[in-house]
Amino acid sequence: MRRQRLARRVLPFLASLFLATPMAGPVTKSMAGNSRSEMQNIKLAFSPQAQFDQTLRATYTALGAEQEGLRFETFAKAMTGYLNLRQAGKLAEDKQTLTVVDFDLPSTEKRLWVLDLAKNEILFHTLVAHGHNSGENEATNFSNTDQSNMSSLGFYATGSEYEGKHGHSLRLQGLDEGFNTNAAARSVVMHGADYVSEDFIKQNGRLGRSLGCPALPMDQYAQIIDAVNGGTCLFLNKSDAGYSSQYLNQDVAIAALVPSAMASATHTS
């Protein structure tokens, strides 16, 4: 039932993209005239994996994500986790919002994107701080340990808003065991900070750093918190940092995004 509900919510906004995007190549020959290798290529073009990849590409293009500096590899990883988390019931069913932070980029670059997957819109693209002990301009060290003052990689579910020592803030629940599951105990939350600004970069050559929180610009944090609160997905990425996740299961993501194709493949295999 959860998979059916997910399909009803996720598929409509992607189906049109998939249908409108050309396949890997037109099928111009008759079935009788195709060689064995050509037949295999056709089968691969219509495989669940191929449909999944094509749908992700179409969504990426519709969002205009490349123009906003979000790499496809990072987007695909974030989407895979997002779909896994929806399947696992870890996210709100009535929201299709995905927030991506790419720590492969330095703090001087805008490396946070808030994606509205229902409308194929990038709601925000802005600066975000990393933890004090994660590095200077670039984040290279990460920890799930209390008082480490480092950022924690992986997937989070956003929680409720509250007023704390940093003002209006958003609770975060880390979902990747061993990587960010101590986020709540460490008080890792989303909040605004005056050290997250272009002016601070001009004066210091980098952003200021937090105690591990993804701190946001003061002129945007309230709007961002309002857009992503209440059970949406947040993904903090860093390549080649030893990070792994049970939520990067591509089979689960494919089944969520193209369930009809998976059913067909299972039936014919």
C-alpha cells in the first residue's frame, strides 16, 4: 500500500517528463531484421535501470539544476536516498521537497539547494556553513560524535520548528547509523547565522563555521525553514569520505520511481 501511495504521488510529475524525453535511440528496424546485439540494446534501453536513469535526467533538466551548479551525480545520489526514505515511511507523504548540501564545494560557493520535486522548481540556492572542525574553507572531516564540532554526512528528516539560542531553528533527525544519528543529541539543527554571508566571505576568505549545524544566511533562513520543515529530506554529501548508506539502495529507488517497469522485468525474468 505504501508503494502504491508513493507511486501515486511521485509518478505523475515525472511521467510526463519520461514520456516527453526521447529514448536512447529510435527503433527503426523491424523485429525480424534486428541482430541479437540490437535486440539486447533495445531491451537495455527499456530496462528498469534505463527508465530510472532517464527519468532522473529528465527531472534534473526540468529543474534547471545544472545551470544552478548542482552536479548530476550529487542529485542522483540525493534522489536515490529520497526515494528509499519515502518507501521506508521516513518522510512526510504530503511533501515532495528535497534539500541537498554538497560539501564537495567550498564554503565560498553556494552549495545548498532546496528542490520542489512536485513543481520541478529550485526554491533556494544559497550558502551554508559547515562545522568548525570539519575544515576551513573546505569541509574534509566529519563526525557523529558529541562535541566534535564537525558536520555529519548523510540523510536527515526535518522535524519541527522551535525558538532556541540561535533564534528560529529547525530540528533534524539523522537517519544514517554511524554517520549522523547523534544529530539530535548534539543539537545539530538548521538555523540562521550572521557569519553565513557574502560580506563575511569578502572579509575572511571563507564563511564562518558552526558547531556542526548547517547554518544559513540571515536573510533567507526563515523562509528556508518554513519551506522544508515537517518531515522532508535533507542530504549532506561529500565524495570519497567513507560514507555509505542503506538508503542508497538503487533497486528500492527504481521500484519506487518506475514500479511498472520493475514488475514487468520480474515477470519476464
